[in-house]
Amino acid sequence: MHGFHIHTLTDNGYRHTVLWAVFCCLAIVAAASAFARASHNFAAALTEKPDLAIYLLLPDEEIGQSTLLREQDTERDYLAETKEGPKLIKLRKGDKEWYVSVVEPLRE
């Protein structure tokens, strides 16, 4: 008869099994909390931090540097250095998050 017999389990084997189980549980909880925090930071960037939202909303523009030109409660204007040269980017605040309303190329 093959199977698990509790009376054949040594103290060292039990300790080893429990320590691995605790380690695996801690690793799973740490990974889940890291993903949750990253998700929360991404959502906060679009809703509360428009200076970061400009980079997240326009990844294809490859923005190197941005300068805030004008700030209002519901609108922000930026001068951004992109791969295609300087551009004027206007962000507007929607119901819950910021969005890009205008992207205009500028001449140097």
C-alpha cells in the first residue's frame, strides 16, 4: 500500500514542508500587492497627476521633456519636445480623468 503515512514524517521533513509553504504564500501575497500598487499608481496618474498623464496618454510621441505653459482648473497646456520636434499639447479634465484635447506641431 502506497500513500502518505503521518507516522513516517520526520520533524525535519515537517519543518521543511511548512517553511516552503509559508515562503510560497508570502511570495504570492507580495506579488499581488505589487501588482495592485502598480495598478493604483497608473490610475492615479490619469486622474490626479496630469504631468504624468501626458507621457501615458501619448506614448507614440516619445516625449522627452515637457514644460507647463498654462494651468487652469480643467485645462493644462504643455510645450513638449517629441521625436518630430516641439508640439503644443492641451490636456482637459473629463468627468474622472485627464485626456488629450489638442496636439499641434510647432515650427522651430
